[in-house]
Amino acid sequence: MATDPGAQRRVALGLAAAVVVVAAGGVGAALVVEDDDDETTTTTLAISEAGEELLDRLALARGSAAHVILSSSPEDVAAQKVTVELWRTADGDLRQDLVLEAGSLRSETRTLQRSDGDVFCQRATESEWTCRELGTRDEGDAVAGGLVEAAASDLQGADVRTSDVEILGRPARCYEVVAAAGSRSALCLGEDGTPLRLTVQGRELTATVVDEAVPDEVFDPPAEPLPAVAASSSTAA
């Protein structure tokens, strides 16, 4: 089957955008803004009981080590394979690899969230890795989880439905989220909060490997990181 490079690029950009948005701000807030004449009213929507349960279960994962590989099915749209591989330490360090493959095309991103500073790396087919520092997070800042937390990033005002399944012989709690804006996502978590299935940007990924093997070297960048880009500022003339 022929593949459409443009379609693969759109999927890659959509999935990467989910990573970047969550990395920038953690679990986001859905707000309703209403204009009435010259007045603007902003209302914060509540999170449902099932949504709070989802956040609580996600929080469980932050205190345990895990290694997970999630992959799309071979019958996925346009024969584009999507693989997410996660390593997490009990101390809160996280590595996420996102790989998209379609025919001879391959795109990879790697996000390293470490106590000594975060790093983002990427490469396209046959090219060399490039990495850039993202800086350090202050205590209390949201810890990004990439695609996993992206599946639970719009819980304010969302309709969240739950079900119980078994994945790789492990009991899992599944959360189907319909955001206030109409977007859909789904996330299935093990009893310890480990992601076993997720659906984001229209792609369903299911765990094929789950273990606790997290060697220290997986948090080494594949290339020397470039310095973080300083925030730009403008000065009036």
C-alpha cells in the first residue's frame, strides 16, 4: 500500500503537538469565556468524580519505576505504525520516545524529564539526533507525561466514562473522555497507574511490554544538547 508522506507528517505534528502542549503546562484547564456587551466573564468548569479518579490513578504512577511499550495495531490508518516507549523512575524521572513509521519514512522524538533539567531530542529518517535543553522545573511545577497525560488534559467540564478490562493479563481501569469542546480521548491504567492503552489524536496504542527494567543510561541524551532558548522580550521604541 502506498503511503502519503503529507498524511504521515500531519499525524506526526499532531502527536508531537500533544507532547509539547502537555510538556508546557501539564493537565490543562478548560475555560468558558462569554462576552456580554463590554464585559467578559470567565467560568472554570468542574471536573467530574470520574475525572478526579483518573487524576488520582495517574498520580499513583509517579512513585514507582516502570518501562512500557505501547504500539498501534498493524491495521492502523494508512499503514502508519505509532510506537510510544516510556521509562519512569520512582524518583520522578521520565523518558518518552515517540516513533512514527510509514514505509521508508521514520520520525522519532525523545523527551527526557530529569531532576537536573529536561531535554527534547528529534530526528527524521537516517538523520542524526539533535537535542536541546528545556531547562529545569521548579518544585511544584507540573510534570509533563507527554501523550499519556495528553489523553487526560481536558477534564474540566468533560464527560468521563469508566470501564474495567484486562490487558496483558493485568486488570486495568479505562477512562473515555469527551471534552467540553467535543474532542475525544481514552486511557486505560493499571492498578499502579501504569498506562496500558491510550487513544489520542485518533490513534489507539496498546501495551505490548510492561516491566520494571529502568537502567540509568536510558536517561542519557543521544546527542549533546544545545542550550535552552532564552525567552524573547520586546522593548518599545
